[in-house]
Amino acid sequence: MDVVEHALDRSQEEAAAKDVTVHRLLDGAPTAGNAILLERLVQNLVDNGLRHNRAGGELWATTRRRDDRIELLVANTGPPVPAYEVQNIFEPFRRLHGDRLGSDRGSGLGLSIVRAIAEAHAGRATASPRAEGGLTVTVELPAHDG
């Protein structure tokens, strides 16, 4: 997904400002759909991975093909995420640790938009906490060979 490379390039300044090391593990993962929405999905994942990270942390963006599906994974080294909270982060205006609107941590819409765009493209978005802290968000979409 060239769109992943583009989103990461657009976020280099923010990553540098937070001293976050970005790892790109991008294999060919072609999909089809609304280019603007898919770009928004990817940018939201990258922005979220940087925003909810720690200074000196890391962010991994991975794309790969799995049979008739493609996967986009974005993982970070943010604060610990309790497993029971994971489903809540996909709900509009919901964030971890009691953050409310008006904080510097976003509006709480990023991952709900990611899920809605994935589902509109016959895909799905899931998340799992990382044992070391942070989160891995996985988006699966149909593969498309053009």
C-alpha cells in the first residue's frame, strides 16, 4: 500500500519531535476502494500510534498479503492498555484513562473512523494490547490485483 508510505512520510516531523523511531515493514499489499477514505484510515492509524506513544518510543507499520486479504498493522510503545478496554477504543469519543474532549490527545474519533472505513471496504479492524505497553491495531481488507 503506497498510501502507508505516504502517511509515514507525512508524519516524519511529528515522529522526530516526539523522538519516536518509525519502522517500515512494507510488503506489497494491494487493495481497492475509495482512495481518500483508505488514506484517512492509514493516516488515523499512524497519527494515533504517534499521539499515544512515549518519548523515545517506537512505531511499527507493517503491510503484508495473506491469501485473498491484505493486512496493515500499526503497533506502538505507548502506555499499557488493559485488555478489557480494547473494544472501547473503537467507540466514538472514547479514549483510555478517562481522557475527554478538549485534551491534547485527540477527539476520540480516530479508531472509530478506522473501523467504519474498514467495514465499508468489506474489511475489519481489531486491536490487541502489547505486553510491553502500547497497542497493535490490525486492519484486514480484501486483496486486489488490479
